[in-house]
Amino acid sequence: MTRTVPGWVAALASVGALLIGLPLIGLLLRVPWVRVPALLTEPAARDALWLSLRTCLASTVLSVLLGLPLALVLARLRGPWAALGRVVATVPMVLPPVVGGLALLVTLGRRGPVGRLLSLGGVEIGFTTAAVVIAQAFVAMPFLVVAVEGALRSLDADAELMAATLGAGPSRVLWRITLPSLLPAIVSGTSLAAARSLGEFGATVTFAGSLQGVTRTLPLEIYLQREVDTDTALALAAVLLVLAALLVLGTGLLGRRRPARVRATASAATTPGGAG
């Protein structure tokens, strides 16, 4: 069956697409593509690119390791604690990034309550590569949490209840039933978190500073180069845009794959060793 939308909806959608797409097309048209290879081999650009890739990978892994359990717990909470938990978990999405960076700095910086304790043990976080990873995870993790929690709330719980009734433990149900069902949401949320980490600027510059090879990521290098070398800034911006687009597109296609049926695994979850 062909799905149609009213003409006025299509018109507004076209305006929205132009609002988003035209500036991106304008950027790509302005990039000096012939000089891009040479511009990207300059030390500052090369250092920023590799630092962004490394920290993006680290912050994405951190977001999955911490954000996935957080989403699972939030989806099960009820009452005031549920509302409070969602506010805490998602407010970085609406805060100006520089405010998030300031919050991290006054908490984990050398003079912050946590940072002061860490300094006594010889651990410094502020203005280090670790600070970049933490800042990126701070602003990116909520995207994963929102995607997974929303999917979990709309998930049919019959398979989970069936497996639990047949004797499967909570861990067995989680690994064999819940997570496979959530795979598209997990992949989608992870891609959004990774793209957000890759483009993070405000929290990073506030909490980690801008030291070449240590904390100066691609967005920071673009900001600095736009005043002294527009061509380099445009080349780096194009790289960032292409990386983010490929990341979202690739993982988005993976997330569209229909997950395996989980009802059939409910009985398998009760095999020996299933009590977790």
C-alpha cells in the first residue's frame, strides 16, 4: 500500500530539508578539494584528526558500557525516581556544551571536590586526553540512553516473561532475549553517540583545553584554523562531515536489519546454565 502525505506536509518537509541541506552543500562546494590531501597532511591537522578518531572510539565504548545499563534501569523505574533519573540522564542533550564542560571542570578539575581527591593520588583529569573522552561521553551518552530506553518501553515483554517463567535467570534473559530485541535501537543510539562525540566542541574546550596532540580535536582545530587558514578549516570540516555521515549511514543500515525472533529463544534460555 502506498503511503501518502498531504501536500502542505510535503511542502514543509521540503523547506526543512533545504534548511538542513543547503548549508551542507554550500560547505562542500566551497572546499578546495584539490588541496585537501596536502592540507590534511599538515602536522596540526593530522594530529587533530587522529586524536578525534581515538577519543571518539573511547568515548563511544564508554557510552555503551555505562549508557546501556542506565537505559535498562531507567526503563524499569517507576514514580518520582524514574522522572528524576530521566532528567539527570538526558539534560546534557539540552544544556549548552560549554555549561557541561564547566560542570565537569568544577567537579573533576584540580580544584573540584572529586578532582582534589584524585590529585592527592596523583591523578589529573582536567586538560588531558582523558578529559576529552569524558567530555565527549558526557554529551554523547544521553543519545544512546534515549534511543534504548524508548525502544525498551515499547518492547513486548511476553518473551522475557516466558523465559523467566521457564526458569531462566535475569542475566540469561538479558543476554538471550532483551538485548537481541533491542539491537536496532542499540546500533542506532551508538551511531548517534559516536557522531556526537566526533563533533563535540564546547565541553571539550572548556574542560580539556586546546593542546595540539593532547586535547585539540578536529572541531577545535577547525575553529582555530578558520581565523588563519580558511582552506584548511574547510578541508577539516569536510572530513568531519563525511566521517559523521558515513558513521550514521553505516550503522543506521545495520540497525534496520530485522532482529532474530526472540520468542523462539525463550525455551533455549532455560538450557543448563540459564540461571543467571
